[in-house]
Amino acid sequence: MTSTLRTATVRLPAAALPTAGPLPILHGTGVPGEGQPATLLPYTAQGRYDRVRTDRELPAVVLENEQLTAFFLPTLGGRLQSLRHRPTGRELLHRNPVFQPADLALRGAWFAGGVEWNAAGTGHHPLTCAPLHTVRTERADGTPVLRMYEVERMRRLVFRLDVWLPPGSALLHVQVALHNPGEETVPAYWWSNTAVPETPGTRVFAPASEAFHYDYSARLRRVPFPVVDGTDRSRPAGVPYAADYFLDLPAGTERPWIAALADDGTGLVQFSTARLRGRKVFHWGGGTGGRRWQEWLSGPDARYLEIQAGLAATQLEHLPLPGRTTWSWTEAYGPLTDRAAVDGAWSEAVARIDRTVRELPFDPAPTPDDCPVEPLFEASGWGALEQRAGALPQLPGLPFPAPGEEQRPWLELLETGKLPISDPPAAPVTGAHWAERLAGAEDWHALLQLGLLHLADGRPADARAAWQRSLAAERTPWALRNLAALERLAGRTADAADLLAEAHTLLPALPELTVETLDALLAADQPADALALVDRLPGAQRAAGRIRLLEARAALAAGLLGRAERLLADGIEPADLREGEDALDTLWYAVHEARLAAGGPVTDAVRERVRAEWPLPRRYDFRMRPDDGR
């Protein structure tokens, strides 16, 4: 019996790979809960993608033995893209037939399918569409190991995945390690999200009798499971709207697990060692909005749900990871067949699957750190830069390649004591050691970076002062935009709009800045100014789906219903549509209500007539909760 590791490619219809823009993310996750970051610095938004797909080849690493073939995408967050059971030829995951980014991650770009690894904070990982360092190593018995790792720069943690297939085993083993190299305790977060096919009879199982239910209306409540409000929620196909169920597994569960079985009783089970205690099921729901979302992400006829596993009981929580400490655990993924469970009583089915999971052969012992490594793919140079700065120690088995072009300005600061001026600005960094090196900054660029460092450190007043000094040194769109973000957070929408309008005048060719400026003008109730800006845009910018949406909103607010109606009729398709965003359905109904009301009040009778005579077109229906569209 053998286990092999090789490089390969995956060919499929794909949009262009997302790239990061120059605008730092100055807000947090927007999710309540202890440990949530105030900003997503040092990351910049990763919103540069579209919906034009052509055949492309994506780099892959393949692990294979007699039982399983596993495809990983090291340049896309290390995603486990496919897990095929070789004896039956059955795909165990939702293997997305396309690569289509959408705005669901903390930085923006995200794609559906497979198993995604999420560190940092509530939401999809900042590196979910970015490369990981990838090497080949091996276990003591010679079994090949795929190792993927990177520095998570927001929390300043190093995460590592060691993946192997024991010879003859039907279980893919994944050992995850989170390492905090600093002295301070850090809020830690991890969720492994597994997308599996959803059939009309799919049923999800876990050893739980209660759950925390989140239904996209900002409510988290404890409920019995699986029957909630008279409906069996272990059968997602019968539920009309999207929902999260964080399953409350008993404390001390040795092998926490979750499984999804199709109508015929075949499916996938995921289990782990005890540290990864959380389990969750997410489904899009069987309504029009949920189906539309799945079509948006995976093409027609692609139905899936997610079974997930995390460090905490829910995704609103973080756990304190002490300084100079490593947490690790081992996960397993493999086929499960239990036809009787699909139609059986919950308690009996769970007990039987639990016995099966306990009997599965599982080897969670770690791979030795001192085994030789063979580089396969390189990621960023940030880890090497932090090592040069003395903020990250050399870690056994985790070689970080030399800093690259993106890190060059900061390397020059280390070597000469001066950060070179660059426009656009250098990619941001975080950490007190960088702020100390910029303490005497005088030029606009160094002061701009110092302000970002202050904001990341939770000091907005110091950030404001640094950016005001940056503006005094040179009036740049970058400092204007950052100050506008502070003004808007403080509720001063008119001031924010003025600052962004000036920034856009200085840098009209940056689409991300155009979007922020239009959004700020609408928030400040200046639709005429927003429309005037749109009218000045070059054709390529004006044709973008997000800008067409903002134009239609501005036209509605300005009372130009014909303009808004024409945009809706021609089609508005924002490639960066956000999860839970209700802008399209809200716009559709508001335009028709305004037309029917003819300048008068929009009454309940008007709303009812609009819904009867102008039902929401399917292309605009991304509703995820019952009150969407009111």
C-alpha cells in the first residue's frame, strides 16, 4: 500500500484571480463579540475581480492512496478543492465546477466549494484567495506530507497545515497549528468550512441536542436541535431561508464530529481531536434567494451546504492564545455510509454514527518538525521581513523565502532607517516595532503609514493627527481617504463626503475610490453630486455593476425615476455583491413604490400592490431572511 504526493493543475472555467488594491481596510468585521478586531489592518481590500470566466489552469498539489484522491489549491488559501473516494468514484465535497470570486471574505474575494481554512477573525479568512507557502515533507514512516503555512498579519500568528494520507486509509488527516510568537495574548480564531453537495434528502448529524441559531437578523438564540419551531433543521432542503446552527456538543467530547448524508445514505464525516470543539451547519435555504446565491457562486444546478468545525462554540467568539504558545489539533475527513440514519430517529442515528466514528482508525500524532522540506510554492515575503525585523523567530520546518518587491520599502527602512516615499503607498504593516522606527517621520508617506500603525493599535486620535500632518506635508488622496473613514465612523457624513470628493478629484482613475466616494455622497444625502460624478466617469468605470447600482440609488434619491428604471431594466450586476446585502431588492421595490405613489406617501397599500404587480425578478433576488424586501 502506498501514499503519494505530486504537483498538478486543475483546469476549469475561471474568472481572473483576485488582486489586492491599494486601499487599507480601516473597519472591523462588523460582528459583535469579544475579541473582534477594530480594523482589518494591515490588509488592503481584495476586490479586483469580475464575472467573466475563461478556461484557466490553477496550480494544485495532489495527495493520493488506494482509498482517496485529494486536490489542494496552494495559491488559493490552500483550499481542499476535491476529495474523491476511489473505490466508488464518488466526490465527497462540493467540487465547484467554476472559479468565481464574490464579496464574502474579510478582504472581499472568496469562492465556494471544498474545504476552506479560516484564521484571523469572524468571517472568511483574509488569505482565502492568496497563496500559502507550500513544501513537501514526510512523517517518520516515510509517508509524504503536504505542509502549507503563512503569517496571518492581522493577529500576527503563524498558522500551519500538515496534510497526509496514511497508506490504505480512507481518512485524510489534517493537522493544524496556530503559533503565537509574541509576548502578548492574542484572540485566536479557527474554523474549517466543508462544502458538501445538498440533495433534497440530505441530512446533517452531530452529537448535539441543542444549538445556537443565527438567522441573519442579528439574533443568536439557543434552541433545541434538530427540531426548531416545529421543523426538522437537520434536513436543510426544507428550510426556505439561510441560517447558521452552531451545534452545542457536550463538553469533553473526545472526537467531536459532524456528518452530512445524502438521500442514499452516502456522504462525508469530519471529526477531530478535542481542541476543535465547535461544529456548525450553514445552508442557503431552499427559497429563490438561496438558489440564486448558489447559482451566483457555482453556476446552475449547483446546490451545497456547509458543515464546519471551529475552536469555539460559535463564530462570534475568540479564545485567548497566550504569547509564545502553540495550539494544535488533528482533523480527519472521509466517506461515511449509513442509509438508516437518513430516515431514522435522531438520537438513534447519532448514537450509531458516534460509535462508527470512535472505531475509525485515526493517527493524530504530529509530523516531526525537523524532517527535511522540499519547497513547492512560495507565498509572500512578509514572514521573512518580520524575521529581519526581529519580530518573528526562525521556526523549525517553516522556511520563509526572502522579502520580495512588496516588502522592499520596509526592508529599506530596516537597512537605512528611512522609509522611501512611494505613490501609491507601500503596503501597510502592523506592530509597535514598525511604529518605533517611524517615530520621527516628517514626509507625507511615512506619516501616512504611522497613522495606519496607530489605528491598528487602537489609537484613532493619534491616527488622525498623523494623517493631518501627512496632509500638511503634501495633499494626497490617500490621507484624505483615511481621514474620511474616521469622519464617517464618527457620524460626520458630510465631512466624510467632502474629503472623499477631494480625494477622488486627485485620483479619479481608481475604481475603489470612486465607489467609496459615491457611497459617501449618498450617505450625506447628496445624490445630485453623486450623479454629477457618475456623469464624469470614463466608460469602463461607469459600466461596472457596483457603480451602476450606486447610480440607480442616486437617481432614485434625486427623484429621477426614469433614470433608475432604465438602469434596472438594462441590468445591474455587481460582481462584488456582499453576503446578506439587500441593495438590489430594496432598490427594485423602492423605485416601483415611488412611481406608484406619484409623489405621495408610500402606504402599505402601495407596497402590497407593487409586490403583486411588480414581483422581484429572479436576477435581483438574493434575499437571505424572511424580512428582506419587507
